[in-house]
Amino acid sequence: MNNVILLADRNSHAWGFAEKIQLYIRQTKEYLLPLCEVQVNKFRNGEIGVHVPENVRKKHVFFIHDSSKDPQDWWVELLLVKDLLLSASAESVTFVLPNMLYSRQDRKDKPHVPISARTLARSLSHGLDRIITIELHAGQIQGFYPEEVPVDNLYAFPEVVRYLRLNHWDDIKDIVVVSPDAGAAGRTKSFLRKMEKAQERDLFKQNYSFALLSKERSKPGEIGGMQLVGDVKDKNVIIVDDIIDSGGTLCAAADVLKANGAKKILCYATHGIFTRGTLELCNCFDVVMTSNTYKQEDPNIKVIDMTPIFAEAIYRAHLGLSISKLFD
């Protein structure tokens, strides 16, 4: 991996994320990947300035960005860093995005609104070589990018299943995997298949099952009604989703599951934004899990490390190896 460098903002969550990627590659691939700093500052009027002190000429640069930044700053910093690297004659530029922001705006749900995910793609694509992210809200967003800018959409499930089997073995015996809505059913069934595959070598096989919550929204961010399709009576359940925003939907789901006789209730979402904090959510669930794509400070939230998956993807992408085999 000659002439490859990692790049991140030292004063953001991305720096610690990048350090873990660097450590993983050093320990498993026996290669010390340089980690360089991008300096981000703001002028008095709020304009953003960026600077990379290191020489990046002819380097393959993997810029790891902080998804917990203000979304508008996040977007502008991507544009400025890309321009900086291209102007400095970087050999290639890859964006490593723990969460692809604006992914929830992937279609027109009413007249006279933008498709913001497409707008982001158009603004980033020119001169970019690759994007590596995890658990896109909608997989079809990859189609907004031209074929010369591949988007590697990684999956968190292998790490989540490994974590559950190591730390919550008693809780997942014959557990019901619940989709929070119809749109997430495909993701939830994929998680269920990972759970089943992980026990292939177990002497005693568990019987995992699937249930679905059907919901109606009264307006964005608010639930009008919710019904359960499936049987959760006297069983432990786990709700699997990609994003926890306010947590209101999940708390409403927990109420429905309890009303239908569920015992222990767990939930996992890769991107824990927690715009209303975590107190209410922790009161609704027995176990709340998320990943470290966002900085998490509440000790009651169980955080699953995704940097091994990103490190493998970076290593494989640069060497031209298969990334999809990580999830077989």
C-alpha cells in the first residue's frame, strides 16, 4: 500500500475513527498507514477554510469525515477538501463517510421538493474516485453516482451478530427479529439470515423468526398509528434499523411490542443520531445498541465498533480485492 495516506480532522470524531482504522491495518496487515491531519477553521463570517500541511502529491488519499458535524458544514468541507486534494495533485481521492448524510431525501415524496441525495452526488462526483460508506438509508442512492465513482455500501450486520453472540447469548435464544416498517423489511430479513448463518457450527440451533411493524405517519417525524404483523408473545425481540433520529418511532414500536406480550426488547441502529437524547429510549428498551459512526457519550448505549469493516474495505479497495466477500 505504497503512497496511501489516511486524512482526517484532528478536532473531530473522525480522528479517533481514523486512528482505529490505522491500528487495525497495522495489526492485521502489518502495514503502518500514515494518518495526516486536515485543518478546518472558520472565518468570522462563518465561511469554512481547510488546509492540509502534508504533501499529498501522487498520494492515494482516503479522507475520513465526521458525520456528526453540522450537515451543511459536512457537505461544504467535503467539497473544499476534494478541491484542495485535486489542486495538490493527489493521485486519487476516496471519501470514507461513516454516515452518508442527506440519504433520507432520496426521492420526491411531494411536489416541488429537491432530491437532495442526488444533488449531493452531483456536487461530489467530479474528480472523486470512490466513496466508502455503511448502511445507506436507500441502496439505490448508489445509482445517483456515475459509474466512474463507485459507492461501496458496507453492512454492519456481521459485527452486530458477532457482538450479540458474545455479549447477549441468552437474550437472542429463539429471538424474533422485528422490522420497524415495511421499507426496512429487506434489511431486517438480511439480518435474520446473518443470525441463522452464524449458528451453522452450533450444536444446538435456535429458531429465529420475523415480525413486521406497519406504521402510518401523520407528518414527518410523527407516527399516526402502528400495527404488529407476527407473533412476539412471551419472546425476546430485537428491532433492527439503519438510523435512530429522535427515537420516537422506536419508543412507539416498543409500546406495541409490550402490548403484544414481548418479554425483553432490544434495538439496534447503525447510525445513532439521538437528536432528543437517549433517556427516553433507554427507558423503553432493555438494551439499546448502535455503532461508532457517531460519537456516543451515554454509557447506557452499547456501541459496536465498525472500524474493522472500514479498514478492510480501504485495504481491499486499494489493492483491487473483493469487498463483497467481507459479507458472504
